[in-house]
Amino acid sequence: MIKKGTKLYSIFTGACPKCHEESMYVNKNPYILKDVQKMHENCKHCGFKFYIEPSFFYGSMYVSYGVGIAFAVAAFVISFLFLGSNLMTAFIAIIGTLVVFSPIIMRISRNIWINMFVNYDEEKAK
């Protein structure tokens, strides 16, 4: 179990990076595709402004590339090395994984990006 107050908690739950009390996202389910990028303007608990500056989350595209590579490598290892499939099947598994997990990859990338710049504040959590 990941504890509140750690960056991993905010990254994996999508909680406010400042107080870890409220979700940054309007809809917690990333598979509601029309809402996948919709975020609250401010945290309802501590008032932290999620859009630190205009176009702030463009930087998360770089993080998304790395997270996508991690998912692709995991799909390859599971498919090719553990299940013993051929290269074409492993390639299809990689594509399928990236398509199925793309909303999660997008959100995790945004969460990582904002947590690179914002630290947890125990006073704000109260």
C-alpha cells in the first residue's frame, strides 16, 4: 500500500500533489474518453491551481513517451519471453497494450509531470 504524503501516492491515485485529499480529474475513470483530460481548475480542499501556467501539461508528452515505452517493453517481455509467442504476435501484443492502456498512460504521465514540480505540504492536508 502506498502511503499518503509520497509522490507515488499522488501519481497512482491522481490526487492533488499539494494535499493528496482531492482528485485532480473531473472523472476518476480514465476510460470515459470524453473526460480523460478534463481536470479541475483548483483543488477543492487546499485551493492549489493545477494549471500552473498556460500549456503546462505539454511537458507531460515527453513523460508519456517514456511511460509508453515501459508498457511496450512489459508487453513484449510477457508475450515473447514468458508466453513464448513469435515476434509478430509480440508486436501485436505491444500495439494492443498501447491502445488499451493509452488513457492510463496519459493520466500517469500528467501525474508524474505535475509531481516533478509540486511537493506535498502536510499543512495543506489538514
